[in-house]
Amino acid sequence: MAIKELSLLFALLTTFLSMEVNSQEVVRPPLPPGVRAFLDVPYVTNGHERQKLDLYLPEKPDNSKRPVVVRIHGGAWRHGDKSGQQSAANYVKQGYIGVAINYRFSQHAPFPAQIEDCKAAIRWLKAHADEYGIDPERIAVMGGSAGGHLAALLGTSGDTKMFDIGEHLDQSSNVRAVVDQYGPTDLLLATKTPGYERGASAVTQFLGGPISTKRELAIKANPITYVTAEDPPFLILHGDADPLVPVNQSDELHKALRATGVASNYHVVKGGAHGGEAFKVPKYKQLVKKFLQEQLIESPK
């Protein structure tokens, strides 16, 4: 891709990320038949108001240990809400427990607060596995944009304790599989593009300062930094017309995973922007369903 085109993409990225987005209360639709919900469950004792999760379970417990699909919302690390991830409820009829989590925004605390929260939520789920019928060895995470970044970071940093703080430290925060949809993976790659730091940006807020002064922290925030042969399988989806997170972010993560022998299933969505309808066609919905089935149900423990 030409430098001029990359400059335009990152200019659009910084323009978008500099906009303040006011969160609005989401009206939750009725639960699917046969599903019960535990909403706004704290995963940190006496923690921040954002440190909560929603669980979706079968209405009638079947005394089995179910695999779990955890959805992490996007929103430039500074807006969004788990209530917009209620599609997690639909996983119950597929044999899973669905979970949607919130995490502290960058205006509450800069990185690494966001990944610390995600890891705390994973450890909480494992610590309460018996209570909710969770199989702690079969947890997948998925998200788009900032949620994709955090899902990928959960996947690649599972063999480090760097971001494990707080409660349930006897539990591992590693996960079984990752679905990363158009998430940033190498923030330093942005510094090579002229004009990236023009104006305020969510990346600057996320790191607590511009990348030029937060280089070491940016390296710690990059999922690519932690890639090893021990990482779980990945499914990566990214639109080739994404104006906000360039497709080369997923290109580089895929190459890094494959270079270490990690199973990485990468699909470039032709004409796909930053999410939207192109990702909702049956082809890509089926890809996600098949990947989760293979990794959480068909794959041996």
C-alpha cells in the first residue's frame, strides 16, 4: 500500500478516535427461549463500576461443564458497553455459556488497566466454574476493533503473568481460542505513517500520552509482542477497505503467529470497512461458528 494511502488511512483513524462519543443506554431485547441471564456481576470485589460482566446460561442446568465464549466490546478503549454484546446469549443454544464483559475506559485509567480487567474477568470465570457450570479449560474470547485488540492480547499474553493482578491469582488467565476482528496489533507501526499523531487520538489517551513518549508502553500493549508457540489458535477477520485500522495490522499478527507455528486462520473481507454488514454475511458468521465448534467442542481437552 502506498505511503499516501496509509497517511490517509491513519488520518481517518486519528480523526475518528479523537471524537468524543456519548454512551447511550442500550435497551436489552428479550432473552432467547431457554436462556437465563446474570447481569452486572462484579468480577472485582468492591471494584470500579465498569468491572462487571454478564453471563448467559441455559435456563435449565444440565449438570455438565460447558465451554464459554467471552465477547469483548470495542469503542476505541473509551466507550461502548457489554449490553451491546447481548448476542452472547445466542451461544447458549449452541452448547456454550455466553459472557460479555466491561472494562475500565482509558479516561478512567490508561493501559494496562484494560487488559488487567479482561484477565481478571477470565480468572473470575475460572474461579466460579463450579457455580455456573463452566469448563475452565475451554474459554474462547472474541471482539472487534479495541475489543479485538484485547482479545488478541489475552491470547498472546497467556503465558506471562505481567498483567495478572488482584484476585484469583491461583487461576490462569490463558484462553483456549481467539477471534480477533479488525483489532490493532502493533501500535508502533502507526508511527511510521506521517501525520499519525496529528491532533488528539484515542491511542494517545489509551497510552496516557503520545506514542513518541510512550514507546515502551506501546510495545507492552501490542499483541504481537507476546507471540509464542504456546499461543492458542486464532481466527482473524479484517476488511481490506478498513479506514480506521489498516488491514496490515492483521497481516502482521497473522504472519507472526504462523512463524511460530500457531494455528492462525486469516480471512480478508473484500470491500469490508471497520465492521459493518460485510462481516454479517452467512459466510463469515459460519466461519466463526465453525472455528468455535472445532476449538471448544470437537477439539480434545
